[in-house]
Amino acid sequence: MIPALPPATSFDRDGGVASLSLRYEDITQDGRLQLHALMPGLGAAVWQSLLANVPAADVFRAQGILPILRRLVLVGEERPVSVHLPLTCEGSLRFAKQEGGERLFLNMWLEAKAPIATTLGPSPPADEPLDRAGRVFAEHVITRPFAPPGERKVTRLDAPGVPPLPEAEHAFDATEALIEGVTLEDAGDVLFGTMHTDSNQHVNSLVYPRMFEELALRTLATKGVKRGPLLARSLDIRWRKPFFAGERARVVMHLAQRESDSVVVTGAFLGEAGIAKPHCAVQLALR
């Protein structure tokens, strides 16, 4: 399984806490939490609870500076949750720099907890302890996305309460490093439509893992590598550049059966023919 990175703190804060209501589509038939269901918790416990109270956020916006999601790690636990009980989400964030200061990051962590319960089963006691349901790590590169190409990189911060150059260091792992040395085979093409986009004007980040999981299941069935129902339990996904509505991507992947009940699928979303670097690289563990 792909581990989430260890938690960290910033601004002398241990993190924000939020209660998140679940939807029926967030929970599978066997009670496990879908990985994508963790992401609203990141918004509630980190973006809203923490950044709303950091004065630097408004200054960054005025300077045209935004943290752009570049890498995401999601891990779901092997335990049931109930749609009738909220997730308790605890988040934290940290500014960091790449060694040498070439890039600056805003990294976020989340741990989601809930009582062990099932939607159709009896309600647990009121004092039932919370048990971990999932974890998130989100790496954001700080940049000026709407500036001219030569002016987008941010190597120094100028805002109250934030050091110009963060002390913490964070290693930058290139998108293509996830698939280096892996033999990849065609898994099919996907055509992105407006339904796949969001208000950031490009394909939404969570569209890629859903499409990748669907293609992985189809490829597994075709190859006979694994039979029986499988569900993504951990994900490492990295973006180099987005896709837009109307564009077509070619998906390539490699299957590796690590255990009797686990399959790891590594692959990428490729753009135009002849361009070697992927738009997006993915490693997905299914159980």
C-alpha cells in the first residue's frame, strides 16, 4: 500500500478540525470509504478552518499568487463507515522550500476519523471511539499561474506572518519519476468534456483517478490478472500540466500483483503523440 506522508504543523497550529457529512455515493457496498470522499475534508479542515485565519492568504491573492495542487496521496482504511455518522477531519499545513529554494510549497495533511459502523446496521453507542478512516497528503506548488511564462515562478514570499523563505525543506519528485523504469501498455483513450472540468477552467483533479481506476479494472479483467471486486485503497498521483475540455488523452499502465488480494497499477495520462513527458502519472493500489 502507498503510505501517506507524516503530518506536520505550521504557524504554531496543530491544524483545523471539521465535521464532514457523507453521501451514499461516498461509501461502497462493503462499507469502505471511497478515496475521493476524503477531499471535502481537506477543504473544510484546512482551506476554510486554517487559511481563512491566516492574513497572508488575502495578500497572496492580491499578488496573483496561488498554491496549485501538484501531488496528492490518498489512503483509505480497511474498515466500514456509516453514511449516518460524520467524519471528523483534522488538518494541518506547512510552507516549505525545495533544497536550494527553486520552488516553494504549501503542503497539507488530513486525517479523517469515524466510529466503526455500517449504514444499514445498528447505530454504535454514543461513546463509540473514533477510528481512522483515511489520510490525505496534498502538495501545492506556490506560483503565479496567470502571469507571463517567465514570471510565474515564486521563490520568495512577501506577506505578514510568513517567512520570506520557509525553513522546512520538501523534496520535489518529478511527475515522470513515478513511471521511470516501468514497462507501460496502452489501456485506452479518454475524451474530456465540459462535465470533467471545474471553475479552474481545466479538468478537475479527481477526474483522473476515477478514470484510471475504471480503465485498470477493465484491463485487469481483460488480462485475467485478478478476479472479484476491487477498490482503490491508496493513490499517489502527480500532475505536470492539465487537460482541457475537448482534449483526448492516451492512458498507459502497468499491472503488478503484489499480494493475493492486492494489485498495484502504475501508469500515466499522455497528451500529443511524440511528447514523452506525461500530463499526469498515477500509482494506484486496489484491494
